[in-house]
Amino acid sequence: EAAVTQSPRNKVAVTGGKVTLSCNQTNNHNNMYWYRQDTGHGLRLIHYSYGAGSTEKGDIPDGYKASRPSQENFSLILELATPSQTSVYFCASGDRGGQDTQYFGPGTRLLVL
Amino acid sequence: QQQVRQSPQSLTVWEGGTTVLTCSYEDSTFNYFPWYQQFPGEGPALLISILSVSDKKEDGRFTTFFNKREKKLSLHIIDSQPGDSATYFCAASGTGGYKVVFGSGTRLLVSP
């Protein structure tokens, strides 16, 4: 069965600190995505990747970096975390671009103090 | 910016009733419209989807309707059950793109 896992599941960070959120997928999908979910905004795309070594900016990339070192792994990096980045972050994978089913991980709840 | 508008923000229906969620969009290039269901503490999961060449798709108690002229879509849940209580997102994407635009979500509560 398709599987997307995220770590950590919960994270408390301090303002100005560095935060790395990790995502692993065993679907062998080419495409991976990072979203944040906030009440009233739904899911907003931060970064995405269409293969190892590639990263692309989504709709709200400011303050975030992404890294795709392998087919399976996709990381989201907050170099200087701010309270406005407090949110729930979801990773997803898919195989055929926008018209494919996206398989989501369980989410990471991030609190920046 | 591409937008998908979803309503209502929250909804309560009685068990056995019919739930109707609606979405509208602006970008005429959108041609694929999935609905995702999300339970608390979990990631969203695909519930049902429709391509713009169709106007209706059914899957058990769930039916999605698409109106290309009005740029609207809806999700109908008949015989709603407490287990259907979740947040529902409509979404849209176009041919050849990697991005999916999500609506803001509808929190559904089905009361026994």
C-alpha cells in the first residue's frame, strides 16, 4: 500500500531557529509536495519536486527551502523560523502531475514560539 | 492567483440526510477536480474525482457534479453517516501541470 511518512509529528521551535521537516515515500512516485494547512486557507503549496535533485517554488515559498536528495525523501527547511510559520505541514506524493491522486502523509504540527 | 472557492465553511446534518458541498473556480484551464476527505489527525485522502468532460460521477453514496459553463462543482452525500464527519476539500488542476489548487475546506458534522 502507498505510504508517506513524516517526521517529526510534532515540533516546538524558537523564533530564529532552524527547523527541518522530513518526508519519506515508498510509492516510487516522481512528484512530491509540501503544503501547509491553516484554518480558512485550506492547503497551500509551498514547494514541490518532480524528481530527485529538483525543487520548484509553489504558491507560498517565502521563508522556506526544500531539498530532494533522493526519489524517496523530500525535506522542508525553515532557516529562520517565525511565529507566522506555526501551522500543520503535509507532505504528499503523486506520479502524474496535477491530475494524479496525491497521497498525503499524516502531517507535522509545528509551533514556533 | 488561481483560486477555488468552497462553501460552506462548516455544516451540520442529521444522520440519514443529504449533504451538499459546493465549489467554484476561475481558471478556465482547470480540467480535473478531485475531492479529498480528511479526518482529524490525518492527512487528506482522495474521495472522488471528475474530469471536465463529464458532468457527474458516482461512487456509492458520494456523487460529484460538474458544471463547466458556470465553473462550479458540488459533492453530494446521500444517507449521511456519523462516520462521514470530516473536513472535505475540493481541488482543481489543469493538463500538464504539477500543481493542485485546493479550496478552503468544509468541516462536516453528521449528528446521530
